[in-house]
Amino acid sequence: MKEKLLFVLIVLLTGSAAVAQDNVADTAGWLWEVSGNGLAQKSYLFGTCHGEGHNFTKEEVFSITGLEAALNGVKAVLFEGGLNPEKNGADSAAIVAEAKKATSFISNPGPEHFMPEGTSYESLFDSIKHFKMVDRVLTGLAERLNDGEYWKKSPRYWCSFLILAQLTQQDKIQSEVVSVDKLLKQEVQERGIDVGYVEGGTAGASVFTMFTNAIDTLSMKGQAEFLYRTLEVMANRDRQQKLFEGMTKAYLENDTCKMESLLRGEGLVPGAEDSDDSQKEITYDRNVAWIPVIEQNIAQRPCMIAVGCRHLLGSKSLIALLRRKGYTVEAVK
């Protein structure tokens, strides 16, 4: 459970990590053609890369096999709603309210955010090495925040605080980096193609809620160990950067197999059947929720569904779900 939560943390804070379980995507490539099941015209699934610090160019993106021709043949492109939603005033207000709700624990912590009476941080760790690392980092963090003694707050509080900070930082990085999504959206708008979204809301707040719900399922000792693992991931940024660079390279080579191999080498490809609830909610439940939206749109006009590449891989991917609905989904070669 703890290892899978760590996997979810890495995947979400780095954007486009792929998750493969059963080689549904057994042919290299990020572009897939959708036909059959009564469709008058074919549509497409396109796996994007949300960022990871690489500024994608138009030449890089459109070197992906078949993308130019596919884009010329569609009437609309649907992106993930949380990435850059154009919303009206009411929707914007709802997004702000959701974000405020997600961050309210900082100024108004609840009982779950305080350490139970008689419980110490040292007692929560089986490893003195893990305790000393957490003690050192949180002592410094609490001093910078003028938050008094860190040990008055529970591991749940500090996990939530750190995750929220990481999500906020990732949002800033994504807003500054030219991701595949951003570049493709600009190109779509310049061509006069309609832009839509498969989901609404703000990604950061919903992802934060998923994390806190997952943390709440852990015991106090489990929360403490997750806190240590979170700090450990944050401390090993050099290794993360090498992983990001390898993932970007695999993406640019239009190679799903290499992406899967890279992540398997890092132990980051758990199976869907035994995945924890947070991973299920983050990836698979979203895929399921998107299917009716996708079906409605592709029935009306030829569309391209452009979402993070991890949603196109695995036994519960969009590819697999559409095939089960009776559509023919084939890699564009």
C-alpha cells in the first residue's frame, strides 16, 4: 500500500508517467484510430506529455506518426479539463471555492491534523534513521513557517502540506513549460478547430483530495512512513530528473514499449487489479468517467481525444474501454 501511494505521488507530480499493465498498447505510438460501432467517421486518441520541464516544439510533436493527417481530419479536440479549462464566471468561482476548501486545513486544522495525546513521532518509526531524517527536515520547515514545534501536528498534516506544495509547484512549472498539451491546443485554435474537455474542475484540488483520502486510510504509523517516503522522494531530485529525461526521450521516440520498460525498471508499474484506491481513482475511474463524454462527441463528429499518455496504456485504459464498447481501436503506423 505504501509503495503504491509513493508511485501515485511520483506519477502525479511529474505529469505524464505511463502506467502499463497488460500490453494493450502492444504497438509503439501515441496516436490511435477509433472506428466502427456505428461511427460515420473515424476519430482518434492521442497520448500527450504534460511537461516534466521539457519545452516541446511543434516539429517534435508533429513528428509523431500520423498526427498531422489526423488533426486535418477532425472537427474538435478534447483535452483533459483540469489542464487549462476556459470556464465561465460561475465555473471559475467553483474552481476557486474548491481550491480554498483544499487549502483550508493550513489555517484551520482539524482534529486529524494534530498528534494524539501521548504519541510521539519517534514512537511511530521502527527505524531510528527514518525518524531522524523526518525530525531534521520538519524542524527546519516548521522554523521557516513560524509554526512552532512540528511534532504538535500529525504526519497527516505534514503529508498534506507537502503534497499541496508539490502540486502548486507542478502547476507553476506546467504553466511555464511548453507541454505537448499546450502546444497542441495553440495549434488547434490557430486552425479554427473546436476545443473541448473530457472533464471539468481543477486538477490540483481534485488530486489533493485523492491524496488526503488515501492518507486517511493509513494507520498513524503508516502515515509516518508515508511522510518519510514523501520527504525521501523530494530529496532525490537528481534521480527524478534522470527519470524525467528518460521518459521525455521515450515519448519523443513515439515508443510506448520503451516508456513501459523504463518505468518497470524503476518499479513504477503496479498491476491494476491490486492497485490501491488512490491510483484507481486517479487513472482508471477517470477513464471510465470520460467514456460517455468521448462516445457522445465522436458520435456527432470526428474528434481527437488528447489526454496524458498514461490513460492510453493498460487493461483499463481508454483503448481497452472503447474496445469493450465495440469500437475498433488501432495504432496509427
